[in-house]
Amino acid sequence: MFDKQDLTRLLDAMRAHGVGTLEIEGGDMFLRLVLPAGPAPAAAARTQPATATAAARSPDIGRFLPRGSDDGLPALAPGDAVRTGELLGYVAQGAVRAALTAPADGTIASQIPEPGTLFGHGDTVLTLETKP
Amino acid sequence: MIEVLFIPPGATVQDLGRDGYWSQGLGRAGVMDALSHGIANMLLGNGEDAATLEIPLTPARFRFRQAGAFALAGAACGATLAGRPLPRVWAGMADEGEVLELGPMASGARTYLALPGGIDVPAVLGSRSTQLREGFGGLEGRVLAAGDLLRAAADTAPLPLAGFSLTMPALRAPGVAEIELRALPAAEHGDFAPASREAFWTTSYAVSQQSNRQGYRLEGEPLAYAASGELRSHGIAPGIVQVPGGGQPIIQLADSATMGGYPKIAAVIEPDLWRIAQARPGDRLRFRRVTLAEAAEAARAQQESLAGLRAELEAFRVRQGGWQ
């Protein structure tokens, strides 16, 4: 499935590279994106440098627990820099805390969810702004 | 297999201890904090008696000679793997060549490092614990040093790649500065002056710098032994609170002697010994008197809570397996 952030990323990538039509097929899913003919892609890329984003996705079904409560780690806030694989928080079910990790080097671009927010497996929990 | 790059003195390989030789004068040894040890093992699917590395002093550094799983539990010590921060309770994978670094301990006093199947050292007299005084067990009967190699006793079990952590019981009750220890009155409890008995159960005692695996010397209201005549030596066990001449109590711990002649005022119950292991010099302890029935109930409750954690971890492994 694609959420709004995924679509935005795909559309950004299409604009940046001057792609007019994009089709994605996989499993029982089909997605077709068509951009209207617009300004020259090179110009668009120049005026708005591509800032890529990456989604940190929930590793389990459970409730969000931020980093820094009782785990000896400093808490995270929007704008903080993180490294690929770094622990960003947990999705907890009972006492077990599955690690939410950074998919790429970057900075935290979204709000940190409220503790206790429920997430499904694969849901976007945090968004990172990654270096283009 | 991991290589010790740097470690201060004091780190030892331990399991739950060497029972059954007390009458021959050989103490139990074993981990100081059986709860953190057990949880580190549980995170990797090990039996609770698999040997772990007990680390009382940091900084320490280890290099993974090959990729493998590991777990940490106990004191928060600013651990990092390849520079990425890890929480104080952690199970995850390390790649070949990665360095696990333990930084300053912020809260708690001991960290346990577990490997799949336990740390592979030979069992001696039924245990893999290091018997420091006698110089056997564990890794060559000694504390670890740079250059030592620690082998996992089993191949790495499949772990969720991103790693996971576990909620541990808190060392202190919320909002309470002191660490509460439940204790039973011991043989000579009634021979202490009434005011001393009162002070022991109602005032707090600070952990002194003279605290190690043999025992913790405490500082607080002096306790006056009111009976006359000299005591004969008696058997003692981890958790016994003795009061030598100066009136400042000593809690005997994992490497305690098997006999002692000081009067005994109390015995800390086994389910609370882990709290002492995580108390740092300067931390304040308070003793709460319980009955033998309450002590048995506390032991049962702790076992039940561990069984609950084990079941939750198993359910987590099944969920993760379904998604891979």
C-alpha cells in the first residue's frame, strides 16, 4: 500500500527527473501516476532542490514508546540528526519493545508520536529528511 | 566469538552459581543480579542458567570477530554498537568487525552481556561461574582482560534484524529516592538493642565504597548488639546482614564466605538481591521487614513475572517470523 508520503515522494522524484508517467505493479497492486506537462524539469529541480524523505516504519503491532524514558538514551526531537540503523523509539506490545530504527542517515522531519499511539506493522511512525 | 579490546578489572563469567558445596566451604559465586542476567539470556532464547559476562566497571570495548547476536541488560552504560546508541536492555545482531562499546554507568552498577547459548566456558563442579577466591571456573578462574576471546556456546538463533528491548522492573519505586529491600529478621535480631532494631527497619543506609561481590558495607545509624559473650561462627548465605563491632552493617553477597562470626540482624530475600547488585556507592537502601510467607510469595511472584515475559517474547518471535 502507498500512503500520502509515499505518493509525494514518488511525485517529487518524477518531477526531479522529468518523468511524465510512472507505473508500479506488484502483487495485487497497481499504481499509475501521470504528471501534466509542466515547466522544464531541470528548472524545477533548480528552484526546489530535491530533499528526499525516508519513512521509519513500525516493526510490530503495538504502542509507540519514545526513546529516553527509562532506557538510558537521550530523547529525540524533530530536527535531530540520526544514523542508519539508529534506534529512534519502540513499538511495544506488553513488555516487549520492538526497535524502530532509522532507514537512512538524516534528520527527524516529523513530530515524534505521542507515547501510546497505536501502530500496525509497516505503518510510518517517523519521517526522516535525508541528504539528497 | 567476541574479542575483549579493553576492560577494567572485575568482569567475570558467571551463571546462577555453584550450589551444593557450602558444607565444604565453597561459596556459591554466580551472578550478583540474577534478574538482569536472566533477562539477557531470555532475550536470546537461552536457558536462564547460561553463562553471561558480568561487567561491574566501564568503559569496556569488544569486537565481534564474526557476525552474531548478543544481548545486554542491567545498568545503563551508554552502550554503542559501531557508534550507534543502544538502550540498556537490548538484543540484536552485530556485523563482523563491529565494536560494542560500554560507556560510563549512569544508573545501576552492573551490566550483563549474553551470547547465543551462553558464553562457552567449561563447567566445573556443575557451574560455569568464576570462583574468584579459589581461582577456578569461568574463564580460567579469573577476571577478564584485553585479548580474551569469548565464544558463544550455540549458533546465532534468528533474531529480528532491527533488534528489540524489554521493560524491566524498576530499581526504585516511582518517586522514591531509596532502594527498598525486603528482609527477614535473622538469628540474632532479638539480641540487638530495641533502639537499634527500630533504626535498622526505619532509617536508610548508604552503600559505602567498600562494596564488591563479597559484600556491601553500609553506613548509617550504628547498631548495638546487646547480648554478652562471643558468638561462634555460623553458616552464612548471600543476603545475610551482619553487624561487626563498629555497628555498621555488611550485606553478604555472591562471593560471601560460607561461615561468619558476626551477629546477624536480617537476611535480604532472594528476589531483592538484584537490587543490591545494581546499587552504587552513595545510593541509600531501606530494609522492609517481611514474613517468611511474604518472602515465599515474592519469590513466586518474581518467577511468575519472568514466565510472563518469556511467553511475551515467544509471541513476539512468532509475530516477527510471520512477517519475514
